[in-house]
Amino acid sequence: VVPAGNGAPAPGVEAPAVSAAPSVDAPLPPSQSARSPSITFDGPVQPDASDQPRSRVLPRVPDIMPDDAALP
């Protein structure tokens, strides 16, 4: 075992990691393909009714100050 403080990497640590890394030009395996089977693009997304902007359906909120208490 090589001590960690001498600046030299431990033998057998970097070599397996470098040899196991695929090259950049290697084709992606099927598990890493760009198209995911769980996502389908059938057309424009139709949002749920709960996702609509709330500003269209604001409830009627009574005024805090009555009209006769208007400031001068």
C-alpha cells in the first residue's frame, strides 16, 4: 500500500478506470439512446385544467375598506 502523502498515485487505481472508460467516438449502448420509451411525442401538450392560470378564475374578494371610508 502506497502512503497517500508522498504524491504518487497508488498503483492499480488509475489504470482500470482509464481502460474501462469508453472512447468518445464509441456509439452509445441502447440503454443510453436519446429516445426514451417512456416519453412519446404525439403533438402539442394539453395541460390539465388545474394547470390553467389562476388569474382567469379569481374569486370575488370583498373590499377591505367600505366606499364611505374613502380617503380624501
